Amino acid sequence: MSANLEKTYNHHDVERRWCSAHWEREGIYEAESFRVLDEGREPYTVLMPPPNVTGSLTLGHVLNHTLQDIFIRYQRMSGKEALWLPGTDHAGIATQTVVERKLREKGISRYDLGRKEFLEHVWKWRDEYGGLILKQLRKLGISCDWRRNLFTMDERASRAVRHTFVTLYRDGLIYRGKRIINWCPVSQTALSDEEVIMKPRKDKLVYVRYQLANRPGEYITVATVRPETILADVAIAVNPDDPRYADLIGELAIVPVAGRHVPVIADDYVDKEFGTGALKITPAHDPNDFDVAGRHNLPVLSVVGRDGKMIDDFGYAGLDRFDAREKIIEDLEKRGNLVKVEEYEHNVGYSERAGVVVEPYLSEQWFVKMKPLAEKALQVVNDGEIRFHPSHWISTYRHWMENIRDWCISRQLWWGHRIPAWYDEDGKIWVAESYEEACHLAGTDKLIQDDDVLDTWFSSWLWPLTTLGWTGEHDDNEDLRAFYPTETLVTAPDIIFFWVARMIMAGLYFKDKVPFRDVYFTSIIRDMKGRKLSKSLGNSPDPLKVMDTYGTDALRFTIVYIAPLGQDVLFGEEKCEFGRNFATKIWNASRLVFMQREKVFDSIDGFVEASLRFTPEAGALSDAQRWILGRYHEMLSAYHKAFTQFRMNDITRIVYDFFRSDYCDWYLETLKIELAEETGEAGKQHAVSLAVYLLEGVLKALHPVMPFITEEIWHHILQRQTSESIALSAMPQSDDYWTGDEKAHGFTAVQKVVSEARSLRAVFGVPHDMKASLIISSPEESARRIFAANAPIVTQMTGCTVDISEGTLQRPPHSASSVIDGNELFMPLEGLISFDKEIARLEKELGNVSSYVKRMEKKLSNKGFVDNAPGEVIEGEQRKLEEAKSNLEKLQANLNVLCD
């Protein structure tokens, strides 16, 4: 490997050289329990939220996994035994849907194959395509311990799932019963709430009158968006405090078409403001109606089947539910029961995979009693044992947990963990971890296993345990003792209840410990118009293409930089230009430093030898060197503080600002000047060694965010083996000695002089190639000493010769002037510019600004405008006026300089 870098930064070459496969071969990211248990190293564990095997890389994955990678790399470099546990989720309904679709293309259904052969097809698909997203994540450069990769259908995880089901069943927390659940008529399975997408939909709000059985000619009118379910009505409910219906409570109404007599009941659930204030109760087709029916001991009737078609006895059987809706509206009108129809927009649940409206469906399912599990899971968050970042998600969590409902865990699918329950010939249920155990319990081998599988989340809620080898059969192992509880979970807030809360419940129930200590909720990524990214909108860039165009490091850096904790991210692919430019800046600055190293040291070996002896304070330090060391350690202090506060975008900003401004714009520029001025070899070598020392520290601080480019440059600092990695080097720590060094402030005054001199040249249009004279009048001897010592820097950086004067100096004629911390600056302008042209330019600009000030004053004195404009508009106009007046004063002062 050459001592210096290639002239141009090529992210393709760098990423190829340091790909995840290389790091994986070298075992860079492998964590071992013995280092924790035997050697006493502090553990740090991160769980990868298992992506679906059907998935491919999205920008959401990029943000989520980059954040996890930052946490794990930072802690690894901070000396902890850092373990990142990877894996994928079998994604029951999503995977089964994909495979069934492929089979349908060949004219085959799963029922043609049977369960066993169909599952063989699913496993084959999973083996061929299921690992795609992990390959893509590897391209992102993430630092998992890939030896520990777990699939939720692996036998180890499956054993844990069976054990969990059996344990909870025997503890009385799992039961089988009839409930209203989300039902997909296409997939013909129950759905979790997470698998239901709420979308706005326009429907007809149909007003229907029901004749009162014992009051001829009198009616009660209800409003419904589901008139097809009228056939299953069992009551009409009104609010007990609604005076309109007080005399009707207890009366009977006749259900249109069906002819059934149903009671008018009173229930607090009814919203007096919706529709007519009277509500039809159809318990088999609405979860709230089901609850009302339970309170009033009403029967439950169904008229919509598993396939979304009608199953009634009134002439609609076999019709699709939506076709039946239109027909029954026509029939109601013919019968004289239709009052009116209004357009009504409301949110309706759709099956995430099938894209059809979900049907509330009454069926027999398996459930977990959640309230006993939720109480302790809520307590650990309320008590701060688990911390949320940002903390406002605690209120959302608290609301869900305090209003928790039992969890429907059964799915009418074939792909997934089959429910470990068997039925004997009498229909009795035998729950066991195996068929053999069930036979033993039942005393017979004539058992049939339940056809259903478990909700995907039932395996996912065990993730902190199963990834560390827990199966339930053996409650402990070395990995669990070393790495459980885990530390930080990075996840999206939309699964705070479906996954985060349930993992907390499982961890507390089976291990009596929280599964993690901190939960970092990622931002929602939107396009530049504020819309959520989606394939249908065509506004979701392909991360693989973005990485190919701009570089992986550029994408990682950019997406974290623009993602403040708790705020949505507005992302456009072009924003990665920012990250790419920064990567190029790092590369070019490193090349410059290495070039200076080649000039000062005879060989790379000579530098290596010197670097072993180097410490920042080993040589005499210049003002610039003291200043940059102070800024470097201030940067490190802020950087580490940002980590403790989970301000991940700030860590990128902190390092970016230091490197680009302090290190590149100031220190490297002074380095070139000081090397030209320095005559001693020892001084030059110390200056270059310091530059390399600071560069290496910056690379280490950046490594968690930009792993590829930092690894490449780090290997060029010394002749390192390819088996070595910056990922295993020590993270630099801040030193209070340097942040408290008062001498470092001297260079700050020099910087101010340089900036002000540049500003004066720009204001008066002094050409860049003209050497100006800068007179510094300083009353303090210490300041004069600093300016004298750094005069070559001021000269080189401003194009001005420097003359330092003691005490108060009368301003030379036609001199631009300024005051910096009590030090006067004068820049004589004669011979540098055309006074006539500059005076003409300033007078013209003065005229324009004066006119603008008069217009603004007139506007703000207009009573009509002031009385009618919003307060913030008036404040904005006043700010514009004050700024214009300030500019006017500056222009006049500059004109006075030229007219002296």
C-alpha cells in the first residue's frame, strides 16, 4: 500500500476493498461471552429489528441500520464487548402471499399441492430469495456478528415459540374463544392491527328507517355505511341521555328485509352527534357492536362469509359484500325504508398485502390475555427502567397499555409456526410442545393438530431471547448471562405497541428482566414535498442506486445528518451531494497531510518511528497548534455528550463543523505557512505529526458513520495489516487540559483579524492580486506579541503586509477601519482601488437602500396595514426595516472613508 492516497476519491474502489465480506472474514465484529464473563469486559448489545425475508432495502432500512451501526461501532471502539445480533423474520402472510402469487402464475393453488408440498415451495423460495435484504444490508457496511444470524423459523427459535405458547396456556394467559377480528377475504386469514393499513375512503352514508312493531306508522331512523349488514341486526341502540329517544327504549323495531323484531336499547357507547343518534347493532360485523351485544346479552348473527360474500337467507347469498350493498340500497328504496343517502368520507382498514377492505369477522381464534402482562411492562417505562428517545413516545405507549385488548395470535395460514394444540375425537384440546407429549397427555394417538399458525409477532416478541439462544427448555446459557439485557433498540415508532411493548412483556415474564434499556425511535422519511415515501407515488429512491451514484458513506452520513431526534426527515437523492462532497473533502485533506508528511519525513518508516514517540505536547506549540488542540478536544467533548443524549444527527454536525472549518479551513492552512517558516527539522516533524494525530482522531470519530473511507485512510496513516481495523481501535477521549488552555485563545484573535481583513477587502472591492497593507494598533503587549508571532499567517491568509503599532494610532487618510476586541485595524486604500468608481457604486447603492427604507417606513405608518396585517407579518416587516437602516449606516460609513 502506498504512503499516499490516490489523487481522486473513488468510492467504488474503497467500498470494494473494505466490503463487509472482508470484515466478516477477519472476524472484526465477532463478540464472545467469555470476554464478558471471564475477562470482565463491559457488554453492549443491539438487536436488529428482523427485516422481512420478502423485503428489499429501503431508505427506512438505511436510516435504521445506520443508526444501529453507529451505536455498535462507537461502543466497540469505546472498549465494550459490542454484539449486534442480526436476523430475518419469516413474515407469515407476506411470504405466503408472494409464493402463492408465483404458483398462481403457473395455474396452481396451495390447495392443489397440500400443506406439506406447499411449505416445501415456501422454503425453497426462502432459500433462493429470502437472504436478499441481508446481502443489501451488508453493502451498507453494517457491523453485525453474522455468525449469529437467526431466522424466526429456525428450529432454535421454533422451540422457543412452542415453549412460550405452552407455558402461557398452562399459566392461563392463552385461551381460545370467539371474537371480532380483522379478516382478509382474499388471504382468508385473521390479521393483526399492524397488517391493516388505514386509508381514507368515500362511502355512502345510508339513512334507513325501521318501523316500530307496536307503534303503527312510527319509525326510528339509523345512519349506516354498511347497509348490507342490516340483515344481521339484533338491536337498535340509543344514548340513555338522548331525550329524543327516551320514550322508545324497550320498544321493538322491525329490521327491514329480514323482518326480525329487535329491541331498542340504551348504551353509553352511542354517539348522540353521529347520524341520527340511533345506531344499528350488528355484533358479528363490528367489534364495538360485539361489545354492546355482550353487555346486553344479545344474539350474534353473521351474513358475510370468509370470502367476503353474503351467506344470508334473504336472497343475497353468493353476492360480493359490495355488490350486495348496492342491491340492498335499491331494495330499501323500493320498500319505503330508505330516507336519504349522503356521501361520507372516513378511514377504512385495508389488508396490507391484499389491498382489499378488511372485514370485521366473528370467528374462533386463539388469544393472549394482555392486561396481566401489560401492567409490569407499563411500570418499567413509567419508572425509567426503560427510556424512550424522544421521550414523548411514553405518553403514546402509556395510552395503549392502559387501554390494552387481548391479542389474537392465530392466523389461517400454512406458513408460520403451527399452533402446538391438538384435538381428540371428542373435540377436547391438548396443548403440548410436541405431538408425542400431546398423545401422552390425552392418552390416545388419535389427535389432529390445529390448522392455524401463530401471528408473526408471536415469534418476534421473543427476539431479545431467541437471538441469544433461549429456547425455554434451558433457561440460561453463557450468551444470555453475558449479553442480556440488551442495551439499545432502534426501531420505527409505528410498531411501538406491536413489537416494542410485547418484547418488554416477554422479557419480564420469562426472564424477569427488561429486554433492553433504551429505545431510539427513528424519524419518518418524507420526500421534499413532505409526502411519505411510497412506490405508488414513485417518490422512493432506490438506496442501492443512491449508494452506487454517491457512495455508501455519503448516503449514511447525509441521512443521519438530516435526521434530528423526533423530527421527520425531508429527503431528496440530491441531498447526498452534501455527503459526497464531505467525503471528497476528507480525502483531499488527508492527501494534503500525507504530502506534507512525505516532504518532512525521509520515509514512511521514519514517520512510524516518530509517531511512536509523538505526543501533542512533546514539542514547542505555536498559537495555532494550541488553538486546534483546544478545538479538537472541545469537539470530542461535545461528540461524546451527544452520544449519551442520543442526538445522533448532532454527532455528524459536530465532527463535520470541526473538520471542515477548524481543521481544514484554518489549521491546515496555517500548517503550510508554519512549515514554510520553520527552519528546524524537529519542529516540522512535530507539526506534521500533530496534523496526522488530529486527522486520525477525526477519522475515528467519523468511523461509526462513514466506515469505508475512514478504514481506507486509517490504513494509509501507518503500514497496517489488512487484518487490522479502525473499528477495533480506541475511540479518542476529550482532555480537559486542552479545553481549559487559556493560551489557546490567542489564536482566536488572529482568526478575527484575518476574517475582518478579508471582509474589508471584499467590502471595498480590493482585487485579490493586489497586496494591501494592514496596520494593527493594539494597546496590550500580549496582543501585540501574538499578532507579531502570527504575522506570516495573517499575511498569507489575507494578502496583506502586517504592521503592528503600539498604543492609539490616528487613522490614516482614506483607510478602511475596524475594531476587534479593542484592537484597531486600518487598511489604507489609496493605490488599491479606483476611488471614483467605488464612490459611484456606493452612492448608487445608498440611493437604492434609502428608497427601500422610505417605502418600508411609509408601509409601517399606514394604519390600514398595521391594523389588518397579522402580528408576525408586521414584525417581519419591522425587522426588514431595521436591517435596511443598519446597511444604510454601513454604506455611509464606507463612503465617508473614500471622501475624506
